[in-house]
Amino acid sequence: MPELPEVETIVRALRAPLIGQRIIDVWNDWPRIINRPPLPELRARIAGCHIEAINRRGKYLAFDLSCGETLVFHLKMSGQLLVVDPAEPVDHHVHTVFYLANGQELRFRDIRKFGRVYLVRDPAEVFAELGPEPLSDDFSSQWLCENIARRKRLLKPLLIDQTFIAGIGNIYADEALHRAGLRPDRQAHTLTIAECQALHQGIRTSLELGVINEGASITTSYRKPDGGEGAMQEDLLVYGRTGEPCYRCGQPIERIVLGARSTHFCPGCQY
DNA sequence: CTAAAATCCTGGTGGC
DNA sequence: TGCCACCAGGATTTTA
């Protein structure tokens, strides 16, 4: 499940093989994956455009194109982007292909078909509701403390709300809360200044560690574009460690469900 | 505003 | 070994 660190890793890996390349055409065999515009219009508008830059916003990838368009991807649960030689056999989970002028193909593979593709004139059309980037200067400890105080919600659902902060998903929310020593079912507005400062630090630390480790390859879902695995799964403190001893206090990690999401925390050192 | 539930998907898993 | 119910989960939509 690609979250901010996984998407950042993918963005960095795609720059070398894609920047400067020209897109010739698009193929798709599962229409829902193309969010907008409809495939015939997408093909017409994208043909001949060069890829000038590749960036990340939250969990989205944004390709700036020379023709004034932005090609946006969201990988959701199982999406993968691969740049390959056309001789490479096409896996049956590939449902969208961008053909490049240099002969290579950008393939969007997605087992669960939740991923989406957008082509827009103005990326704000897609990004309008997103909260701040947690690794940018916009996301200060002061901003978090001010905004968390007026939210009457549980911490875990709030952290994965993309309109509050962009890019945090189930794994890094649990990791950030553990590092901050905060229970995921705490009410957001009950945090003291010291606690929300700890949360700010916990968010920063877990996301930065995720980027350094090039993401978490928990099952078979997330892979780097070169097929390799990230290393973050080895540095997870609570996620997926139900029943195993907490590294900090030794108590068994507990698993509960919050907002229909599996949530892992240590009952011994998170308050 | 907050939240719960349903929706979209399929591979993997646990039970028998 | 085979079969099947069930789970995972990001974001959106619908319904309280």
C-alpha cells in the first residue's frame, strides 16, 4: 500500500528513465482506471507531449508535460509503474500502457484495479482538498498543534485523512503514533502541547525513515520500479507486529480496528 | 462537523 | 488437496 515514502521512492526512480521522453499513445483495457478524460480524448491530448518533470503530492504522482497538461497517477492499494522494453511480456494485471517515442513502455500494473489516472490542465483540480506536505516547512509543529486542537476526532482516523495531512496511510500513522507515545484512539483535541510536538516529531521521523528505507514491502504489494523491495518493513515498530513484544517496553503489541482500519499500538507505552 | 457503512477489486489466508 | 468465506485497505459516496 504505497504511502508517502513509497510514492517518493517511485517518483525518484522514474525520473531517469522518463524525463525528456515523448509519449506517443495510450492503451487501456479497464476504463474505470482512467478517471478523466475519457480514453479517446486522453489519447488525443497526450500524443506528442514530452515528460518534463515528475513530482509527488501526497500519495499522487504528477508528471508535468510539455503541452501544458499534467498526467497524474494514484496507485491506491496495489498500483505499480514500470518502464520496460516492449519485448518484456505483458503481465495480465497491466491495464494501462503509455507508449514512448524511444520504444519503451510505461506500464501501469494494478492487481486490484483501484489505481487511477488523470490528465488535467490544472493539477489543483485533483489536489485541491489535500492537506499540507508533512515533510515540508508548511507542516510545522505549531501548525499541527493549532489545527489538532480544534478537531474532535480520534488521532488515527485524523492522521490518515488526506485533507488534514497529505501522504500518511495506515502503516505510517501507526508508526508515528507509537514514536509519539500516543494511543491511536486518543481524542485529537485532548493533546497537550508536549504531546502534539511529540506527534509532529513522530510523523517526521517515521516518514523520513520510510524514505531512507525506500518504502515498506510488507507482502507482495509494494515493489520499487526496478522490482526490488524496500527495507522499511524491517524497521517497523508496531505495524504488523500483533502479539510481538514492544521494542521499548516489552508488552505485546495490540491490534484494534479504528475507522475500518487495522491499527497496531503498544498498550504499555502509548497513552 | 463527525462517523459509520457500502463500494470498488483480487490474491492470499485460515478453516475444515 | 480442494473449496470457500473472509480479509486487506485508499478514497469516494451514501446514509445517519
